[in-house]
Amino acid sequence: ADMDAQTQASFASLALVAKVNDVISRVDSMSEQLTALDAQLAAQLPAPAVRSQVKQAIETLKKFRDEELARPLPGLGYRQYPRLREDVQSLAGYLGRGVRAPNDGEVARMKDLTALVDQAVAKVNGIIARDIAAINEGMKSSPRVAVDLIK
């Protein structure tokens, strides 16, 4: 029974890790696309009005990634508080150690982290639906940022 409970919790935590990694991947992809688009828009004289939206979206994504999703500076480890990715990875590591059922604290943390991951997904989907859609609408003739909502 303990092994079954541990296996189920481990699979659930690994699914959570995958979901966080997907969120981070989407944020990185959007940031790269927007940065390239900003460089193209900067070369146009006069710069299109949509450029201010692009710059704002880049800043929003950077802040979201660095403050909520992942540590911004690799290699500083303990000098920075963990973000969502590190918290989820730590929990997945704890659940995989030894042969035992998850304790009450781990179960509670899993629920908390699941809610936080769902909030992160909603935030990314909101950025896509609001900011990216507005940028693409501003560039009707050639939408530039290709990204799908996270399910």
C-alpha cells in the first residue's frame, strides 16, 4: 500500500514538473519571438505603434519568469529563494526517496503547488489571450508571435 501511494504521488509530482516546464518553455518561446520582433520593429522608421506593446509584453514575461517561475541567475543556488520550478522539483525528489507513503506535509505541499501551477498556467494563458493577441491584432497583415494556450 505504501509503495502504491508513493508511486501515485511520484507520478503526480512528475506530471506537475512537466507542466511547470511547459509553462517555462512557453514563456521562453514567447520572449524569444517578441525580442526578435522588437528588433525588426526597431529597424523600421518610424517605429510602428505596436512596438510599445511588444516591449511591455517582453517585460511582463521576464518579470513573471524571474519572480515566479524559475531562478533568474543560474549558479547562484542557495543565494536566491526557490521559485515554482525549484519547489516542484524538490517535492518530486522527496517523494521518490525510500519506500514509503507520502507524509501529510508532502500531501499538503502537493496540493499547494498544484494550485500554484494552475495559477501560473492561467497567467500564461492570460498573457497569450490578452497581450500576444493584441500584438498580433496590431500586426494584422502578418501575425508574428505563434503560441498556443496551455491545456
